[in-house]
Amino acid sequence: MTKDGYPKSGVRTPEAKARREAHWRGVLERWRSSGLPKTEFARREQISPDVLGWWQVQIHKRDGVRRRQVAAVRPRQPAAPRPASFVPVRVVEAPPVPSPAALEILAGGHTVRVRPGFDAETLKRLVAVLEDRP
């Protein structure tokens, strides 16, 4: 073991593997919480971006294996009962949706009908023209 607790290169004991993984999980967590791009974080930490990426993939794979192992141990929920038979269904057309009512505006002796979604600026100019306002 080195001074910082990281196993020496070539040591393959289960304890060394666990220490390496714990170390890199910590590095990956610091990277995620930093918000920095991988290359920038790696430069600041003085580590290779490729090594950081390799550990990211490895830990993702290991976590997936662990999730599958846990799922295999959990008791399965019983499946929902299937219906005994099908029920006939008749498809009908939905009634048309009525469009919202138009607004009526009386201006200068004229009636203007405005539907929803109108352009307010255009309506203002039209009313001004109908009322003979400059």
C-alpha cells in the first residue's frame, strides 16, 4: 500500500481491488459534483481523462451487475391475474369540439367579429379606422 492507502500497481488482492474501486468512485463523485467537463477535471486533478473514462465505464458495469444480482435474489411479485375472456368494444366517433365563440365589437356603426387567437395590434388599427381616428 502507498501512503494514501491506494494499492501499489500490480497488487490484485480483493482488498486492493476494493480500495481502488472506492478511490475511483470518490474521484468520479468529485467530477460529477464539480460540473466540469471530463478533460478539464482530469487536468486539474492531474489524471488521465482516458483513465477517468475507463473507471466511469467499469463502475457503471459493476453497478449494473450488482443491480441484476440483487434483483435475482428478491422474491418476484405474483403476476396480475389475466381476464377470463375479452369484452367486446364498439368504437364510436367523438362529437366535434365546439370552437370558442367569437367576440363582437361595434365600432363606428360597424360590427367586427373576432375569434380567439386574434392579433391585438391589428384589431386596434382596424377599430381606429372604423371610428375615423388618426
